[in-house]
Amino acid sequence: MEQEKVALEYYDCIITCEIAIKMAQLYGEYPNRILRLCCKALCKRIEDKRIRLIIKGIGKANYPIGALAKVRREFDEALG
């Protein structure tokens, strides 16, 4: 059951970041800047240390949208 909770938290973080990007595009903001802010906010509520490190890595990347796309692709591949 614990693994399921971690997987759902990871998926929630990915979806939240993707929503932040879409909202930034709709409101004419810079998506990379908004994604960095989103990652910073998410790190405050993430319970799993490994997920927190991944999200911090996305926020610190030179191109956070690309980093998020890579994380999303790997998550989708892991699901099959």
C-alpha cells in the first residue's frame, strides 16, 4: 500500500507541474519561471524524500519544461 501512495504522490506532482505550465501559457507568463515556482511550492508538501529530490531537480534544471517531459516520459514507460 505504501508504494501505491508514493506512486500517486509522484503522479500528482507531475500533473500539478503540467497544469502550472498550461496556466502560464494561458496567462502569458513565462512557463519555465512558473514551473520553477511550482516546484518550489510542491517541495513544501511532498512527503517522500525521493520525489522531493526529483522535483527539486526539475526546478533547478536549465530547461525545466524539458526536465519535466523526461520525468513524465519515464513515468509513463514504467507504467507500461
